[in-house]
Amino acid sequence: MITTKKLFALTPICALFAATSAFATNGMLMEGYGPISTGMGGASQAIDHGNAAMAQNPATLGMMADGTARVDVAFGILGPDVASTMTGAPTAKSGGTSYLMPAFGYTRRSGALTYGMGMFAQGGMGTEYDATSFMAAGTGLPARSELGVGNVIFPVAYQVNSNLTIGATVKFMWSSLDMQMNGSLTNLAGPKGIVSGGAGGLATQMGNMANAVGPYTTPATPGGNINPDPAVTIARIDFSDGNKFTGAAKSTGFGAALGMTYKINKDVMMGASYQFKSALDDMKTAANSASLGIVGMMTDTGQITVIDFQMPSVLSVGASWQMSPSLLLAADVKSIGWAESMKSFKMRYDSSTAAMGYVTFALPQNWKDQTVLNLGMAWKANDALTLRAGLNLADNPIPDSYVNALFPATVRDHVTFGLGYQFSKSDDFNMSLTVAPSVSVTNPNTTITTTHAQQNWQFMYSHRF
């Protein structure tokens, strides 16, 4: 028998797995959590989709039968296909093509109260370009990024009356980042790059070198910083631990969400939730584990701090309609607050040598708020088999002039499919497939065109007792 004590004993292992980096889908967020919701286009606000509800609308956990408990063990395989091209250079294809995303959840209902815990990867993004690509900017060094955000979630749902259920979650969150970025020193040290420099020689040295290079041959770029021209002085920021589960820069923090469902009648339900903007500490590397250099001229070792990186707020409203005993329809609208959380990407580099001081960088992002429409259906073919399909329709939150080939969170629409099979009253299996058609975006400042498509899988085994 699975006991609560045994479930909590698994926490350290599951937390390690859940730290794996995700890849951008709706911006940096997943297109859906759990294969039931994802198979229905990510709709989640007014349907029963298991313990993944704690990552979306916790009030739907109140749909459990009184006196029962549920364990879900899930994993996803995210398959991004990213390539970047630039005039006069061979296409650079990202080697980041497969990301494993495990998840776990446990809930129990006792009377009007449902409670539990779970671990889910919330989102992220990343790419890997080899040292021979134009993304290396002639340095012979690879360019890569890997951002992951995960959380341990503690949900509670309370059935106020036969129609109304309210819910809330508290999240312990963590984030991690690897980055190996090559860029024009002129862009990095210019007014759009270094915001300030501390007392010491590092900022002065970089500024002098940037001035000596003179105006950048491509117009000053708000979102890009790659030019393979060897005459351009190239700066490199490098911090990476090579671990598939963590990044070199790490932080922890908290998050929270509120939710509700309301039964209009026996067939129609409405739901809504609000995910608050995260409260993560600054991500930091270990001392002397990062480097900042000017290729062929200088390299310094120190510590990187990623300042005030946060996951956005999300407001969601949705409804479901049990159109017939075998057919369920669902639709959600989500508003994701990227404009507040992704204004710029700020970093501070502290040299390990006191005389060199520190410099701070701010790479403008200026993402737009994103609206996502989730449409889904589930058809119960027989007592055991359920088939699902859906659409996840969204705009691209990144303005073209700010798209960086290292962070191409540009996927828009998704077509989703899924199925569930119930082996017994206590055990079932669910899976989903998401296909995101290729999207091409050209940054007019760098003339780099990045294409991005995805094929993602999710699988889940559930046990009730």
C-alpha cells in the first residue's frame, strides 16, 4: 500500500527530476500540464484532469470523490527543432532536441477538503549551437542556453457548497540557468549593454576596447548581438555546469495561485484561476565559476548574478460542457503577463580580482503580454478508452527586433491529441502528443532568421485508493 510517509520520502528524488529544463511553448510556459489537459489543447480550468490541476486551477481537485486518494506519476518528452540562419553562413542547427520532464502528484479528499503535494517543471527554454556554427562568432567556442524552472506545490481545495469550490496553492520554486553567449563588445559595452561598472578596471577596460573598435557595422541591436565579422571584437559570457538537471546559476523562491469552479448545471461548469508572479531570489553561480572575456584579448573569472528573473502572472478563465454522456467540450482563455516579468534580462558580473571590480548588463527583452486560447474535446469511445484532441492558439510574445537565437521562445499554435485507457477502477494510463508547426522569425537588426517547431509527448500512470 502507498502511504503518505512513503510519498514524502520520494520528495528529494522527484525534485531532482523535476528540475530538468523545459523548452519554450507558450512563451516560457508549458502548453499544458499533464496529458489529459494537454491532449485537450491545454484546457484545464473546468475539467477533471488529475493532480496536474495543482499546476493550473487547484479548485478542480475538488472533483475527486470523497474518501479517495490519487497518485499520478508522469513524464514528458519535449522535442524542439530549432535552427538559425544568417546571410553568408551555413545554417546553425540547435543540438537541444530532447528534454525529459518528469512530474509527480498526490492528493486526498476528506469531506469538503482536498489536499496534497506535487512536483512539476513550470517552464524554461534553451538551445545548443556547436563551436563550428556562426553562433560561435568565430571564437571556436559553443553557444548555448538552458533555463529551467520547477516547483514543489502544496494545493488545497474546499467545496463551499454543491456548486462552488475554491482552491489555492503555495509553491516552493527553483530556477537554474546555463549560458555561453558570444556577442559584439560594442553592443555589450554600449548604452544597450553595460548599465554600470563598479570601481575597478574591468568596466573601464571593456569600455576602452569598445570605443577603440568604433561603431558596430550593423546598427545597434536591442535583441541580437551576433556578427561573425572577425574585425568585430567579440565578448563572451560563460557559465555552465554541464548537468542535465541543473544550471550553473541557481535560485529558489515562492509562488502562489488561487482558483475556483462553479457548476452552472449538471452539464456545464465554469472555472478561473490566477497564478501570481513568482518571487524568486536572484540566480547566482558559485564563486569563480563564471567567466567574462574579450576573445583574443582578456579573460576574467568571477561570479554571475542574474537579477530579478521571474515567471509571469497568469489569469485564466474557462468552461466545460458535457454535451453528451460520451462527449466533453472545454475552452479556456489565458492572459500571461510577460510584459512585467520580461522587460529586460539583467546580469551582474563580479570579478574574483578585487581590482577589476564588477560590471552589470541589461539585455532588453520587452516581451508583450500573451493571450492563449485553449480548445479541447474528449470522446469516451467505450468504458475503457477515451480519445482527446485540441488546439492551443497563441501569439508570439517576443517582438521581432528582440528575438535572440539563444532564446527563441517563438512557438505560436499547437495541435494536440491524446488518449486515456482505464485498466480498472483504480488504475489508468493517459498520454498526449503536441505538434507545434514551424515558425520563422527574422530579427531585422541582426538579420538572423530562427525557425522553431516542436513535437512533445506526455505520459501518465494514475492509481486511486
